[in-house]
Amino acid sequence: MHMVIGFILAAILKKKKAGHTLPIIPGKFEISHSMPGRIRFRVPFLETAADSQIETISNELPRIREIQSVKINSYSGSILVEFDTDGIEPYVVCGLLIRILGLEAHLDSRPESAVQKEIKLVGNAVDQAVYNATAGTLDLTSAFILLTLSLGLYKILLQNDRTLPGGINLLWWAYVMAKGRN
């Protein structure tokens, strides 16, 4: 237990020392390398971008006087930005580049993890299997509603178990699930 607390404290203290973390958008805007005054970004869509888009990036960023140079390699999809560390923070450079690339909407969106996608696929497969096995009479949600409803009634009527949270909770859950399906 002490080790877990130690790891958590170390992670918190490390984040405090680091200051602002640089924003990334996995698969769309990543940081390949960073050192004071220089950041290399990986932007895969540059590999297929039109010359006008690349020209816009190379013209817009240098307009800020703290940014010393911008080098774009469309073949590798990378952008190298050199800047004055006294005049501008690295996270501001990232924000400017995200703004120029038009990726602001992707910052707030949270992509699904691989595990989340697989759980949904398994859930959909089980739902389809129940639907096929019952010839379209039930799906997984309606089967679960009927199961909780019948368990709740069984506990209340046959077992005389009217204590909370037993049967009453099961009936409530069945009601909420059935109501939420509309």
C-alpha cells in the first residue's frame, strides 16, 4: 500500500514540476521531440495536405515575433518550430499550431480506448445472439429488465423479503431501465 501511495505522490509532484503539459491529439497532432526553444510536431495529415495548407502554416506561425523559425517536412508529416523561451511558453506554441491546423474541436473530444471498443463489440455480439436465439422476441436489455423485474417480485412476494435494498431495488432498476428505453 505504501508503494502505491509513493507512486501517486511521485506522479503528482512530477506534474507540478513540469508545469503545463503539452496538448496532443493521438493520431492527428503529436509531439515527436521537445527541448527548450524547439519542438518537433508530428502531424500525419501533412503528408497528404495541399501545398496551400502547408504554405498557410509556414506563413502564419512566423508572424509571431517570439517564433524564430518554422520548418515543415510534408513527406514525414513533421513541423519543427524554434522559438524564444523567454517570450513564449511551449504550450502556447502548441495552442497556436492547433488553432492554425483547425484541430480545436479534437481537443475536447475523448476518443474511445481499445478496451472500450472491444467491450462494446462483445456487448453488441451478445445482444445479437440473444435476439437471434429468441427469434426477435427479446434483446439483451429487455431480457435484463424481465430478469430484474421477476427477481424483485420473487424476493418480495415469495420470500417475503421486503427489506431494502433487495427486491425493491430490483423493481426500481427494472422500472428505470424500461423507462429509459423510450
